[in-house]
Amino acid sequence: MIKSIKIKNFAIIKDTEFKFHSGLNIITGETGAGKSVVATAISLALGSRADSTFIRHGASKATIEMVAVFEEKEYTVVREVSSNGKNRCIINGNGVPLGRLISISEKSAQIHGQFDNNLLLDPESHIDLLDTFGGQNILSYYLQYINAFNEFSEIKNRYNALITSIKEDSSKADFYRYSIEEIDRSNLVVGEDAELEDRMKFLQNAESISRALSDSYDALTSGDFSAESLIGSALSNLQSVSGYTKDIASLSEDLDSLSIQLSDVISKMHTLLDSSDFSERELDEIMERLSLIDSLKKKYAPTIEEILEHRDLIFEKLSNMGSFDEQKEELKSMLEESRLKLYSTGNQLTEARKKVAKELSDAVVSELAELNFKNADIEVSITPLKSPGPKGMDEVELFITTNKGEPLKPLAKVASGGEVSRIMLAIKAITADSENISTLIFDEVDTGISGITASIVGSKLQNLASNHQVISITHLPQIAAKGDHNYRIYKESDDSETYAYVEEITGEEKIMEIARLLGGTKITNATIENARDLIDNN
């Protein structure tokens, strides 16, 4: 139940505050006085979206403060809309996300206006209407179906993902096999690329290397003045006198060591000379081998060691692919089992809906008869969907006729604006208790009606108000006269601005407001008496 609301710097309202009560609360006012502004402010306090266009001209922010009791707990809700685009939602002094407010208010208060009437014309909303009316008679079957649907969807998603993975891996498997064969065929050896590059450089410079080795070898070994001959002669001379002094003996040993090292150098040089013959075929083979290794590096990894590691990794992946078939069969079996469960619970839900559909049709027809639809008939059509959906296996649509002898047709195609408003009111009258909504707000529920029908609609709102708090914004005196509590929206202007206010009216003020609704700008004694009679007869 909404207890009070305070509106500040919102549209044409500068600062106004008023209390609501249990029963039927009626808000009236001249055209343009701001009735829609009040409805929008209440809507914001209940969690609808806001933007800076709501802020009164010249103000930095607009504020809506509502005190309400939702599910036996009192809340103070503040919505602040700032010109800088920052909006705040505060509950009991604490800033909260807007979703928190919605979760608190949506189960306790509903606002119905032209948008909700349009929603009634959307056939996709009719299944929710039927399920709401059915209450516990449908809820248990619906919950079983939802569990089965979620389980089926989860298994189906896993199965489809596996099939996709199998298809992807099937093409990957061919690539893996090719890669493994290519790497194995190359017979890679870690470090061979560095050795081949050294050998290639040697062969590419073989002529220069051979000449240098030959000249060096000759200098060391050929003739009486070769290094080998000279060192040998010097060593022989020193050795002949090495016994005389330690210094000569030491020199003799050093020269002997040098002679041994020279012999080793000459031996290695000789070996290199024997192998320094240039081979164009060997060079080609080395270059071809290095080209192969380079291409494998570009394909798989930057080093031979990493290429071999990659080969082992994809071999392991290829080996694991064999388990897909087993997983597929297991999921296929689970999918079939869950599908049978889904259709079983879906059929039970359909049967429950069919039983409730007749009750809903009869209840709406009864309510419409009270709302001056004397020849109305409604049928709740339930047809099967092509495949199960998140709400069941049914397509639900209301068919209606409001004239005797006319066939039933889809509600969306035959109902006028005034008829839709009354149908919505009839539906709220029979579903409000099922929804356990404490506060119902109707914005211009009287659209398109007048006369006796308006009085009937007012009586229907009275009936609703016996079990719910009802707030109705109206322009019809027949409805306003039935209010347990009445409010008037009015405007005042000064030299520069216009202000709108809301005040609760009783007694003579209420009579004069009803008279204004009856007579417009010209209020006579007869009009006042008519207003008094309207109020007294309620």
C-alpha cells in the first residue's frame, strides 16, 4: 500500500505532498493540469526508468519520495533525477540499484495505463494471463515443465556443442595427421641446423680456405727454413747444453712443448686440407636440408626442439579424439530421455491450462456483463506450438465477440480503445487476488466510455477497492463520485511560472469538483445538486 508521495521539481510540479489511503483513491483535474505527471511520478517511485527531461525548468534535479508498505514492511523510496544525467535510487536511506526497487515493488503494486491496454492486444501476453488466473492449478505443472525444459535445453546445448566440436576436430584430425607425418618424415635432430649452417659456410668459402691452409702448411713443414725444421734445430741445440743450467733446461722444456703443439697443429691442418675439397652436391644438399628445416619452423615453431614438442602435443590430442563417439552416444541417450520427460510435463501443463481456460472465459464474460458488455463472449484458444518453448508447448490467444450473432475473432483485431480498457479492468478484477497485488493504479481506465458504462466501471473499481488499495486517475464524474478519498490536481501561475499542486478534497470541495466534471466551466445549482446526488447514491 502506498501511504504518501512527495513530488519536487518534477515537470510542472514544483513542490507538492499528499497521502493515500486504503480503499478507492480518485485523482481528478482539468485537462493539462498535470494528471499524467502524477501518474508518471508514481511510476518512477515504483521503479520505471527516468531521464533529465522530467526535471522542472530551472531546477538541477527532480525528486520523488514515496512511503509505502510492501509485504508488511514499510519502505521510504527516493528517486532523484539530476540534470547531469546521474539518477539515484534510495531505499530507507541507502543507495541501491534500480533493480532492487523493482524487485520490492513489482509484487505489491501495479500501474495500468494505455501501454498495458496495448499489451493486452499482444497475443503473446495471453499465456501469462491464463497462468496467472490458474494460480496453483497451473503453477505446479509449470514448475515441473520449466525444470524439464531447462534440463533438456542444457543437454541439447551440450550435445550440439559436441557435434560442432566433432566436426571441427574432424578437419583438425586430418591436419594433425598430416603435420605428424611431415615432422616424422623430416627426421629432425636437435642442433643439426647450427652444424649445417657452419658446414655450409665452410663449403661456400672452400677455395679461400684451401689456399690459406696449403700456404700455412707449407710454411710450417716444407724446406730447411720451415717452422718445423727451425724449431727442431733450436730444440736440438738447447737440449745439448740443458744440463749446464736450470734456465737453459727450462727453455728446452718450453721449446719441446711448443714443438709438440706445432706437430698437433700440423696434423689438424693436414686433416683439414684433406677435407677441404669443394663439393657442390654437398652444398646443395645442405641448403636443401636447411630450407626444409626453415619451412617447418615457419609452420610449427621457431626451433627444432619446439617443433618436436609440438608434434608430441598434437599426437596426444589426436589420440584423445577417439573418445568423442562414446560421449556422443551417452549424450544422445540423455537427450532422448529428457525429451520424453519434457513432452510428458508439457502435455500435463497443456491439460491443466485447458481446464483453467474455460474457467477464465466464464469469469471474464461474467465481469464484462457487469461492465455493460451484455452480449460479450470470450474464448481462450489453446493451440500446440511447433516445438516446446520456455513457457510450454502452447500458443494461447483470447478470441472475443461483443455483439450477438458475430463470430469470435482475435481480441487484437476487434476491440476498440474503450472496450480494451474495460476488458483490462475485468481481467484485473479476476486476477488481482491471484497475483496478490496490494495496490492497483489505473491511469485513464475510463478512456472511450461515458454514461451508464462509466458508472458501472466506477462500481467495479469500488469492488476492487474492497480488497486492494486502488488509485485511479479519471476525468469522469460517475467514477470520481465513487471515491473513498478524492484528490484534485490544479495549476496556479505567477508573473513568470506555472505550478501544479495536488490536494485531498472532502465535503463541499469534493462536491464542487464533481460538479466541475459534470458542467465544465459553467457550474449551476442544478449541476451542484447532480454532483451531490452522484456522491450520495454511492
